Amino acid sequence: MKKILVAVVLLVAAFVVMDKLAMTAYTRQGQSVFVPDVQKMRYDDAVGVLRAAGLSGGKSYNARYIRDIDSNVVITQRPSAGSEVKPGRTVYLVLNKREKPSFSMPDFYGRPLDEVRQILDRFGITVRDVQVQSVYDPAEDSKVLSQSVAPKAVVSSGSSISLIVGKAEVIETVRKISVPDVLGMSLKQAREVIVENGFNTGNVSYEYSSLLVPYTVINQKPAVNSLAEPGRVVDLTVVVDEE
């Protein structure tokens, strides 16, 4: 009889316990909370806000590194802010990838500066300094001639580089003209022809000859029909009949 009574009591107790658990589960099914906005918060602060709302926080990392974003700041959250979820739900907080990506530095020789800047910006590399070097080949104008980080060197995002870029110099071309022929002319006539053709008369030297016509030009420098810059001095040699 006592055994039967004990069994009955245990059954009643078990029924009461199960009833309470079932009612509690049923009650929780009807509860929900709204996910707070924790984006741009530091991770620890975001977890504290979630706990106060009856939720928990889980950590995950972004697939790629984002430049200038602290790796301890929440980039985004899943579920998103304002979502209605059950109490105790885990909200995953996405942080920036900790490891900065590394890559092999390209060879920028001969590439336009604007193109190189765009490539470096995509990799998160800062152009620290750009120096200009004079070049005489127009094809090298505004093109990279040298770089401070050697091609194929392994660097990480956030590094910096200096560049040397060509700047074409204008080469002034001087028009040359033909030196007139004044051989056999008198000194006066030769000087007039030289000036008329855009040159200047220079030194006059004299040379004795008993065979040539006296007081005529027998030599000139620069030579007849040679090309020289306008204004160039023309030296003359004149023959005389007396030593």
C-alpha cells in the first residue's frame, strides 16, 4: 500500500514539473525582442548592448580587408538592426579582417602616372612622393621612370612608395641658313653681302699674292654654302699685292 502511495505521489510531482516546463516553453514561444543597432560600435560595447536586450553576440570577420577601418569596430550585424527575434538569439557581429593583404609590387616603368596612382589606390598603397626628372624623349613624358619599391617585392596594404616621373623638355631648334659666297668680291662688297644675308662680319686678315687680284676676298670662314645660325660671324681673308 505504501509503495502504491509513493508511486502516485511521484507521478503527480512529475506531472506538475512537466506542466510547468511545457507552459514555460509555450510562453517563450510567444516572446520576441527587437535587435538593437550596434553597427560602428566597438565589439565589447556591442556585446553589452545585445546582452541588455536579452541577446548574445558572436564574432565573425569580413571576407576582405577594408582600409582605414579598425579591426575592433562592428562593420555590420546579422540579423540586421530592427529584426524581431526570439530572446537569447545570437547576433553575429562582423569585424574587419585583421590581416592586411599582401601582394607583389608591379613594375610601373613606362606607365602613365595617373594609371599607376589608380592601381596603387586599389591595393591601399600610398604615394609618398613624386619627383620629376627631365627627359628629351616625348614618349617618356609623364611616365614612371623609377620606383622606390622594387618590382615583385612583397608589400602589404598601407605601405607607401615614391616615384620618379619624366617631364619632357622643349628642345629649341635653331634654324640654320646658308653662308653666302663672297670669294672674289672686294672687302666692302663682301661685308655688305654678309650682312644682307643675316650674318655679321668678323676678323679680316691679309695675305700677299702677286698672282691674285689685289684687295679681293680669297678665303672665308665658315665656308661657302655651309649652314650656320643667323648672326654668325664670317671671317675673311683679303689678298694684297705688297708684303
